[in-house]
Amino acid sequence: MPKKVHQDGFSVVGIEVRTSNAKEMTGEGAIPKQWQKFFQDGIQQKIPDKVDRTIYAVYSDYASDRNGEYSFLIGVKVNPNATAPAGMVLKKIPSGEYAVITSDQGPVGKVVPAAWQQIWSLEDKHQLGGTRAYHADFEVHDQRSIDPQSSQVDVCVGLK
């Protein structure tokens, strides 16, 4: 079962793309390409006003629910008065209740999608601890994710 936590609002600056779960499941998804761009282009180093080195993957601007399009942003938490450099986006994560699901440990490309599959299963069974808000969800890629072959990630799902 996920744990339910209250999360204060915060801001993330990074690179963003629009996608959908259907597109991601074709093997031609935008998310792996965004991760590649984030690391290859040294995006993290180009973001001013960072709070720490934790990387956030933010899902927001949902068209409907998990079946619709959404925005996917990879970035870092920044000071509240930060602005986004050219070519990047600033997202405000709303304060509120979140269900936190911790992934298994293993290759990031396997454990993160498996965590999302678990979330959808819990959502279908009404076992998330509340109804999904579809405002903003995020993954926390902290020190447990330094080795991409042995990563563990927290997925925080916004609740109503």
C-alpha cells in the first residue's frame, strides 16, 4: 500500500515535452528521449537557483486522466523566486496530499514503468488512499538513483 503524505508546494525548472501513455507504450515514446537529452545536454548544470541535486520527473497538464495527453518535465527543484532559462520551463507543484509509491531497486528503465503499472492497478482498485487529482504527479530521482542499473525512485501521485 502507498503511504499518504502532505507535500508543500515547490517549483521545478527543466525541459518539457507533451506525450501520452499510449505513445510511450509504442517504443517511440518521448520520455526516454527527454532523459537522454537531459543528460547529454547537461541541462541540470544549466539551471540556476537549484535547491539540491535531486532530479524530478513531473507529469502535469493532464488532458483528462491516465489515458489522455500530459506534459512531462525533467528538472530540478529551484528557489521560489527562480525563473526558467531560455528553452526551459518552470512548473509549480501544488501543495496537497500525495500517495507515495517506492519502486523496486533495479534498472531505472524497468523499475519506474513497473511502479506506474502498480499505481494504475491500485487506482483501479481504489487503493491509492484517495482519488487521483490529475494536477501534478512526480518522480523523485535522488541519491538512490545515481546508478541507472540499480535505481530506486519514489513516485508521488497527487490526490484530491
